Amino acid sequence: MRFLEVIVVLLSVALVMNLSISKSRRKGTSPLILMAIFTTLLHLLIEGYRWQMVPSYLLLGLFTLIRNRESQKTATVVISIIWTFSLLLPATVPVVKLPKPTGPFKVGTAIFHWTDTTRTEWFTEEPGDLRKMMIQLWYPANNNSRNKASPYIDHIDLRAQAIGDRVGLPSFMLDHLNLVKTHSFIEASPIESKELFPLIIFSHGLGGMRNQNTVLMEELASTGYAVVAMDHPYDANMTIFPPNSEASAERIADYRSAIPEGTADSIWLKIRNRQLDTRIADVLFILQQLETVDTPLLSRINFQQIGIAGHSFGGATAVLSAMQDHRFKAAVALDGWFVPFAIPDAEAKMDVPFLYLGQMSWKSWNEQRHRHYLDLIMSQSGENAYHLSIRGSKHYDYADMPLFSPIMQILGLVGFPDGRKMVKIVNQSTLQFFNQFVRGNTTIDFSNLRFSSSIQIRRGSATSS
């Protein structure tokens, strides 16, 4: 909960206690109500309205109506119910404060809209529709108070429904996400440094979005990395393009990657592999753009030090991209989903260091196929292949979701008992891995990670060719 929200709730506690006293002994009701009204107005002005505080607003109105009356049983019951909700809702669906990056640098961020003129968009039927992408950069930045903190999610009025459909929540429960601030500053200037920034590319999963692992992006950037993530259009839950000369409003690419149940396995694999090919082309296009387009990172990236990471389908994207393009020095799959792989068993190996960080098992029909490819990669990729299984975790534990509400665990979307510890595990292991194999400046030892008692570690054993 935010500071003024806490004060409003505490004042409501004081008012409930005050009104529970008989009228003849009751003192200070009016000053308490005035303080509550004043604090609520400040909260609305400074912090902003959110629906979770509605019971507190309603409670204040009831206090005003009955301040000089003897408390009756019906009124007491009503007040008690509303008071309970006024305490529970803000606490269970909070405006979360994201963990602060641990690195020495401030973090800058910038968003770009790029069009790949060499590819047509296969998700649409519009003739001549070119592949368009939204890109976000994070990087070490100078501390400048003139730069505003970036919101966690933009265009929440457009995104809430799509995100809610994806995770099984009504859209109104997500409206408050536009109040969550990141530790990234919009278009802040990058730090001056003699050394170029190593680069990490991130790919989201089906129905995900470029900022779903913002906490990890900020952690990497705060330690000196340039990080770039994209919305893969029509794979992302929603991609929002800026208006152009032909349209005054934002243009939207909705989620179109679902495959109907009952589709033959051969057709299913063909579709998924075409999607993977499109995603890999997205990744390579971004690499090309970063070398040539005017961004805060132009001429600031070390293209000899590139890593790639991804969550779920993005994990598969990261692995296949690293298999195909030798510019990638290391690859990380965050609970990567390898079911769509359609490669010969002998080719299921990594020629660069590989980290798989994920749940103990996928409780679904596709676990056997997924495990087949994961085991092949681990057995055929050498001693720099690492598989870290996190006890109790679930698929969305490997994004930012466990930070946002205890409701996520009740709904079964996340499973690790402590969301902030889970995020630290992801951050520490990913950062240590890239420091070792992209920067080459540390010795990796996952057994020394904090919370290592929650981690089962497996290491590849084959001799790399």
C-alpha cells in the first residue's frame, strides 16, 4: 500500500473504534472525520484513485452520516463489513513498489517503433503489410532529475482486458497497474564509459509483453548491460503502435497465436515453427537496427558480447536464435517451452553456454516432449549447460507476476512462497550467468546463490565440440 493509503486506512480504524463507543462517552469524532477527509483528498490528488480504495471512501461517507448518532446493530454490521473490505482490498491488490536494482548505475529507458521493410506480416491478410515492432531499451544512465520514471505498463485502458483474459482476471482488477512506477527514467542519457555495453536481448512468451520482466531488465542495466526487449506482434497479448499520418489513434496488434483445439499435430508443429522463425527474424532484425539506427545506444554496444534470454516460448526463441547465430555468446531460458521444437535429436545441443531456469516439471500433456528436448540439450551441450529447477515454482514465477499480489498464488498462477525471493533467484542466477559467459569477469557458482536450498542444480556433462 502507498503511504497516504495507509494513513487513510489507519484513520478508518480509529473512527471504527471511536464509533463503537457509546455516544455519551464518544469524543473527537468530528476532528477524526476532518482528518480522514483531508488525508483522503490528499491521497486522491497525489497518489490517485484506485478501485481497491472504494470501500474506504464509502466508509468515510458513512462515518460522516452517523458521527453524532448512537451506533445501532445494523449500522455496526454494515460498517464492519465495509471496514473489512477497506483493509483487505488495498493489501491484497496493492500498488506494488518494485525491487530496486542492485547495480551501481541508474537506469534509462527508451521506446522505438521500427518497421522491417524486408518482411511482410504473415499474421494479417493486408497486402503489403510489413512487419512492425515496438522495442524498449534499458541501459546504464546518468542521474538526472528532469527525466520522469517510466510507468510499468502504458495504455492500461487498452491493455487491461487483454492481460485479464490471459491470466483469468476481470480487467478492472488490473486498472491500478498504471500507477506502478519503475526504476527506469525515460530517455535519460547513457553514462559516459570507455567500455562499450554488453548486450542482452529478451523475448517474451505467447501472450506476454516486452516489459513482463522489467525487474530483471533493470537489474541487468544497473550493472552495466544494454538490454532490449520487443513485443512480438500478434504473439504478444497486445502490441500498441503510435498513430501515423493515416490514423489519429493508436493502432493495435491483438493476440492471434492461439491454435484451435483438435488441430493435427503435424499442422500444429508447422504453425509453431513458422512463429518461431518469425520471432528469430525479429531478434536478428533488432540486432541490425541497433547497429545503424539513432538510439541512445548507437555506437555504445559491444557486439562481441551478446547474450539472449526469453520466457516460455521466448525461451525457445532464445535457444534457437543462439543455435543459428554465433554472435550470441550465451542463452538463458526462463521456464522455456521446448514442445514446439522440430529439430533432429542430434542437433538439440548448444555450442554456447546455456542456462535453463524453471519449475520442477510441467504438469500438462506436453511434459514428455518438452523434457525430451531439454534432456538432449543438457546431455549434448557440455559442462557449461546448467539446469536450475526451483522447488514450488510455477510458470509465471519467472516473470514479474509474483510481485504483484498474493491473489496470484491463490489463483495458482504462481507457486513459490515468497515472490520477492523468487525474483531475486531469477535476477541473481541470470546476472551471474551472463557475467561469466558474456562479460567473462566472474566465476560461476550457483551453489552459492542466496536461497540455494530452494534450487536443484543439474549440469551438462558432454564434451563440447
